[in-house]
Amino acid sequence: MPQKDPCQKQACAIQKCLQANKYVESMCADVIKEMRRCCETNAGNSICCSGFKDSTPKENKNNA
């Protein structure tokens, strides 16, 4: 039996928050921060982190 994804709880919380807040990401900043924390620790063990691996908040990304 496969192990439960260690960050699945946080991924589900993001979806629930976004749905409840009409997909306004800023309303879910705390939940997204928790997902990032989980992915920092469990990126190699969590399929849910595949989109979070190298992502950081969008500030300072357009310095080209």
C-alpha cells in the first residue's frame, strides 16, 4: 500500500481556501506558506510538491 503524501493535507487546504475565496491567492497566503514549508522538508517524498519545488514568491523574479 503506497504511503500517504506528506503534503497532501496542505495541498487540499490550498484548494479549499482558493475555492472559498473565489481564487484570490492573496486571501490564502498563510495556507500557501504552509505548503511551501512542507515542500522544503518533503519535496523528494511528495508528489504534491512537484509544482512548488523551485518556486518562490514572485518578488525579485523580473530583474533581467
